Amino acid sequence: MGYASMSVLGATLIKSRVTGYGLHQPSDYLRFLFEPRVISGMFVIFLSALVLFKALSVGDFNFVIPLSAAINFILTALIGTLVFNEKAGWTTIGGIALILGGIILLNFRK
């Protein structure tokens, strides 16, 4: 869960800065990349990769990756709805329910 929460936190930092930012010219992208919040977001995402590496070193690949991806999707949907006021329709809610079902099934694997 550490990887997913850190990854979503980093993306949230970047998204909170990119909203309304005019990215039209290459110079806009360069200026954006050096924004403190964007640098912080990229650093948190980098740290999340290190957490994922550790999880992969001690866990099964066919468990770690699906579980971390599932948690990442759920957190992303929640943050999108709660922080960025994005609409969560029935497809989002249904998708989260299916993901939760998949996590439950993964826990019965052995």
C-alpha cells in the first residue's frame, strides 16, 4: 500500500499544479517541470518506485503488482472525487467494487 499511496500523492501534487497551467510551448513544459510542487511530486513518485522495488524483492510478482495497481486505481478514484471534485459515476463505483473483489480473491491465492 505504501507504493500506491506515495504514487497517488505524487500525482496529486503534480495534478494540483498542472490544472489551469497553459502547456502549449516547449518552454511552458520546462518552466512547469521546475515548479517546486511538481519537483516534489516527481520526488515522491521516485520514492514510491523504491518502495515497489522493496516489495518486489520480498513478495511474489503476481501478487505485488496486481495488488499495488488495484490500490492505486482505488486511491486515484477517491482523490479525483474528493480533492479535484471529479464526478464518480456508476462505472467508477462498479469498477472499484470489481477491484475490491479482485483484492479479496488475491488474498485467497495460497
